[in-house]
Amino acid sequence: MKKMLKDVLILFIITVLAGGVLGFVQKITKEPIAVQKEKAKTEAYETVFEIADSFKPYDIMSQDEIQNTFIEASFEEQEITEIVEALDKDGATLGYIVTVVCKNGYAGDISFALGILNDLTLNGISILSISETPGLGMKAEEILVNQFAGKNVNKFSVTKSGATIDSQIDAISGATITSNAITEGVNAGLYLVQNLVVGGNNHE
């Protein structure tokens, strides 16, 4: 019994010490991690809006309200985590940056920043996180991203037979799920800005 109590006490002390060490490590790494995340986010903003002089958070409604709107519009697999105004040197709005999280990727969530000009032209995409299949879905930045830039359409669709119009996006060979997820995410961000930010201008 004494040996058992001794072993339990030793195990308890080890557990307490391990917990303390983990807590200390988390404390000293929390700030550097937060700084790196903020840096990555700023770099993404600058990528999708190179002409912007500064960026300002844009709050139009709560996350729950946005998500309810998305459910009604059949974007329930997409989530908007942030909306930012891109401003020129005089403080005038050049457009908006929407951070989208696609919940329907093949191997997990896909997150990216989407730049949209005032006239609803897509200004660029910068992928923030992705963990799709190497050699397939991981080619998203190489194959998909540039297909959206500079286009002004209401909604995009994925094709496997070669895009013939601006609204069509060529799928990554062997990674249709990834292609559809990102395209739906772009459509969700575009829908948000079209209908909830600039009032839903009609355009082709």
C-alpha cells in the first residue's frame, strides 16, 4: 500500500510539473504566434489589394447573422471570419477584403483572403491555410487562384472541360472537391459584398 501511495504521489508531482511546463511554454509562445498570424494576415491583404494604403475592419452584422444569411443562400459550408475595407491614401474605400473559411475541403478547412473592388471585380485571392492532398488539392494556389483575378461576374462555376466564359473555373485535375470548395468560398464572399455591402448591383 505504501509503495502504491508513493507511486501515485510521484505520478501526481510529475503531472503537476508537466502541466506547469506546458502552461509556461504556451504563455511564452502565445504572443509570437499571434504576431505571426497577424503578419500573415497583413501580407495576405497586401497581396489581394496592392494598391491599398491602409486597411480598416468593416462590421456590418454579427457572425451569426452572416451565417444565417449564408444558410438561406445555400452557403452553409462557408464561413466569413473577417471583412476589411481597403483604403487609399485619402481614406477613400477602394474595395473590400473578405476572409473566407471553406468547411467542405477534401482534407479539412481551407482559408483564404478575397479582394473585391467597389465595382465587384475580383482583385485577387491569397490562401491563408490549406491541407489538401499533395500534388492534387495543394495545387490550388498554382492552378485556381489566378483564374479568378480581374473577373466581374455574379457567380462562378467549376468545369472539367475547359473554361469558355469568365464565370467558369477550370478544376484541378483529380481534385474536383477542392476546386468546388474554393469556388463556393469565392461565391460566398462575392455574395456577401454584392448583397450586404454595396447593395447588390446587377452586372454580367
